[in-house]
Amino acid sequence: MSETPQQPTPPPAAIGHLAQPLRGFRIGVTAHRRAGDLIDALERKGATVMHAPALKIAPVEDDEALQNETAAVIAAAPDIVMVTTAYGMRRWIEAADAAGQGEDLLATLGKSSIYVRGPKARGAVRATGLDDDGISSDETTATLTDLVISAGVNGKTVAVQVHGYTDVAALARLREAGATVLTVTPYRWVNAEDGDKLPQLIEAVIHHELDVLTFTSAPAVDAVLSTADALGRGAEFRHALRRDERSPSGEGLGAVVSAAVGPVTAAPLVHAGITPLIPERFRMGALIRLVCEYLENTGALRVHSGGSVLEMRGQSLCVDGIPVTLAPAPLTLLRALMEADGALLSPAELLAAMGVGDADHALHMTISRLRAALPDATLVETVLKRGYRLRPATTMAP
């Protein structure tokens, strides 16, 4: 009787790679709400996290403005209500209950046609005992607005639950289509109490000390960009996040990647000329998976040189499993040599990879610093009058 062959057990190193796909990478987190969940998930996967909340959500207790907005909605008895976020819907109902407006608000919403931006918003609506009349196909405010306008808004009153980042264009489109528009803002963004960390994060991006910078809300993007401008570092900050302005090697300097949880969050980045990673499903878990996949595919290098194994993950280097600290310039130079996989690179090619012009002295100094930092200086070979390369891997005799 034949036996089913057992699959070989992966060696410990391989198991570590599977369990910690972000090992060696450094990730910036700008979120305030649910930041702990995001940071914990990233750290479990091996990342080193720099947290600098850009904004926090203001409390709604005794929020007179929200009470007035709710009273206006109850009085207007809108024909259509647009719910953009689950969190906003929940806070709206909670604040109305606290202000003694809850029953009247639910009665008003029950007589309206409710349209939602996504499954989470639909779930929040149904949790109140209500139902919706339609959902956007891609979880964006723009598509939700298309849906509502196609249903007919001319001469009708539309109440829009905005989500801390008012989509002015969507509101304008509704008015142009003939609607009377009311807005309700169940939560607003204010400066985070520990906002002094934000300049440090901005400097870390400018100096390429992070591999990825994550965003989970559009207001946070605006806050970070505005803070960079206020510090006089706006142009440098945007340049560091523009993936089409990398070094010729494709990584290294200029390879700080932004990642946004969805297109609404990404909009201010795109407007600034920055192309972020955006998951197909606009969820935090999907964002983390996308960041893992991207960094594994583009940020991890593993080559054999001499009798050693060099592994670079983001801006972290290990030689034979031992961490080696390198300054940015030697690290960029080594990445170029590792990407060449033993091929010879001319001084001009290495200077281009470093983002430096015709400066032989700078190249020689960087090569010297690289060799001094490596456990074996002979891993970087000089080919007289031609350039540099990594020493070929040692061939073991059978």
C-alpha cells in the first residue's frame, strides 16, 4: 500500500518569512482612530512602526452644532438621506439619543429613502432597524452621488451625513441637479494632542528613513501635507513620496511609498501628484495585505556573495542573519550592487543610483564607508578602471 508523501517542513528561516513578511521594514502610521489595531497588526508581521497621529476625532458630547444640524433634518423631513460612513451613522444616532432627539430622528429617517456608500454603512443603518434603498458599487462618495442623482433629486431635499472631510464637489453636484442639500457632521477632526510627533515623521520621510507611509483618512493627508508646508519642507516631502521620481535603481532614495485605505483617503495625495497604493477592498486588513505584498515584491533582496548571504529588506541589512547598520548612501550603493547580482557597475551607474552627479570623491568615500561597515570588506570588489561589483558566490565542492 503506497503512502502519501509528506510535505517537507520549511526550515525555521522560511517559517519566519511567512510569519513576519514585514520584518526589516519601517512603516509610518498617521491614524488616530483604530491606530492601535493597525500598529499591532503591522508589528505582528515584523514591521518597525513610527506613529505620528495627524488628527483626532473631536468628541460630540454637548455638540450644539450637531444638535442644530439634527434638528434641521428632523424639521425638513428630507426625501433622501445619504449615509457615507458606519462610524458617522453610529455617532449621529448616539448623539441624537443623548440630546433627546433620537426617537424623532429615527422616525424621520424611516420615512426617507436612504442610500449608503458601502457595506459597513449599510450595516450601521440596519442596526438601527432601518433599511436602505441603494448602495454605491465601489464605496466612493462620487458613485453614491451618481446613484442618488440618477434616482432623481430635482426639487427634493437631500440630507448628507459627511465624514469629517466634506466632499464639496459631491454637494455641488447635488445642488446643480436641483436638490436642496442639508449636511450633518457627526464627527470632526481636530489636531492630535501629540501632534509634535508629526514633524519627526515628515523628516523621516524626507530622509528616506521609512519604507511606507500609511493613511486611513483624507483629513489626515491634508493635515500632514499642510504641516510639511508650514515647516517649509512641503516640496521635499512630496518629492520623497513620488514613486516616479526614484533613483535610477528603482528603489533606494525616493522610494518612500504612500498607502491609502481607499480612493477617498487617496484623493488629496493624488491631487498633490503622489500615487499611493490602494487596496481593491477599502478595509484596513486589505491595506495591510497590500503593503506586505508590495514590500515583499519590491523591497526585499537576497543575494549570495563570497561565502555570505546578504539580505536587504527595505532599509535594513542582514549579512548571514546578523543585522548590519548602514547610512543611507552606502545602503543605496549596496542595493544597486545587489540588484546587479554580481554584474559590474561603472562609477557613472553607481553615482546615478546614489542620485549624485559627477563626483568620484563622493563615490570613493561611500565605497570605503560601505566596506568598513560590512563584516567582510572583500564582498565589494574593485575592477580596475572599470567599476565595482559584489564578489561572486563561493562554489562549494561536491
